[in-house]
Amino acid sequence: KLVGDQICASSSNRNFKGRQGSPTGRTLLMSPLMVAAAAITGKVADVREVFGVAEVASV
């Protein structure tokens, strides 16, 4: 759960005020691959750089 103004990377299909716990927190909706890259690097990152691929296929 978010506390205060924390920011969360999420692959959930809904985003509304207070969804992650804090009414002032922010949720960035991302693909599961982008969430994994953010978890690894601790910031929003380019999945091509994190996973060492030239292209990321759409699913």
C-alpha cells in the first residue's frame, strides 16, 4: 500500500483515487514487462535496455 505521495508502478486494469492505499499517491499503469523493469531498476525504465533486446513484441 502507498503511503502519502508515493508512486506505484502497476499492471492492474483500474486506476482511481486511493486504489493503492493513499488518496494522494500516484499509480502509473504499465505493461507487466514495464513493471518488471521498474522493479529491477527502481525507476521507470526502457525495457529494451533492461532486458537487452532490440525490439519488444506486442502481445
